[in-house]
Amino acid sequence: MQLLSYGSIEGGKTMTTWGLVLETTVGSGERKHTEAYVMAHVEGPRETALAELERRARAYSPEHPRSPKRRRLFRGGDGFLLVIDGAWQSHATRFSVAELMDDTDHAPPSEAVGDRPAAPGRKPEPEPEREPEPVPPTLPTVTVERDEDGVPVKPAWLGRTDLV
């Protein structure tokens, strides 16, 4: 099994690249939301990717809940669902395997020589130049007078003319 490769050619055949994806809930209260992470890439058949995904799902130890009471791992069509019951609430993490179709950080696999005829007299077009990413403006540092508890003496809204 090879990890971290995209569309390699082995024996004249392009191998499928699978992404091992983890989706979990992060944060707490009103800031709780779901984030997705690609844990790794696996080349080869889907069964190989699922076996690696299961190994990772069984070994996964999430930050929450801090005091787990019960841990259950379920198998679904594309992966696994880990449900951990805590003292106050349950936390779920989904593990899925998906075929990598495109990746802007890696070029697609090049075709083997002789796979298609060359177009006579045609030169490859150069890639268009990318504009540099804009730099966010830096805001001036403002010193605010505070009392001994750290509370501003003058509220930030006091004296603003743009408020009605």
C-alpha cells in the first residue's frame, strides 16, 4: 500500500487514488460546527482504502468527550461512524473513503508516450499568470485606557458619529 500519491501509473494502468476523510464536530455551544479533514491518500483498490480507514477509525481518539462512557463504531457503505457517549452528550465522527477526482495542489498523471498522437505544428499554450494574493490591510494599534479590572474606561461606541 502506498500513501500520499496521486494517480500513479503502474504497469501501464492508472491506479485509483482514494482519500480517507474524517468529519467531526469541533467547538462547543453556539460555536459548535463540523469540519472535514483528509487524513491520507491510498492508492489501489477500494477494499485496501477501506481497510486502512477502518484501522484509523478504530485507533482514533477524539478530544471530546473528555470522559467517554461508551464507544460504538458502525460500518456504512462508504466508511464508518464512531459514536462516543460522554457524561453530558454524544459526539460523532464520520470516516469515509472517496475517490480523488481532482487536486489543485498536484498535477494529474501524465500520459505515457505514444498514448495519443502528437498534433503536428502545435505548441503547448503557456499557463496564464496568476495575480498575487491581496495582502490584507493592517489596522493601526489603538491603546485603550482601562481600569484595574481591564474594562475600558470609555466605551468604544462613545463619540462615534456613524451610529444613529
